[in-house]
Amino acid sequence: MSSHYPEVTVVNLPSSFMIVSSFTPSYSLLAYLFQILGTVTFHLVKGNNNKHEFFWNFNTFFL
């Protein structure tokens, strides 16, 4: 049951990111900022076992 919950976040987060990025003209800058945020989140998650932050970080690098 727990394996299905991260899949929902993997599907929902990129779609919301695309909606936000479509309204922003500077897409490359936004993606660069999200990569920096993802790196910071990844280092924070190393101490915690939070699946939401881990999959959010995975999506930022996937985009």
C-alpha cells in the first residue's frame, strides 16, 4: 500500500510544475532554481526518511 502513495506525488508534482512554468517566461531560470532547491532538499532528506521530499527532489532532477 505504501508503494502507491509516492507514485501519486510523482504524477502530481510535474503537472503542477508545468502549469507554473507555462505562466513564467523564464523557464530555464525557474528550472535552474528548482534544481538548486532539489539539491538542498536531497541533503536534508539524507538525515530524514521523508518520502515526500525525496520524490519531490527526484522530480526536480527529472525535469
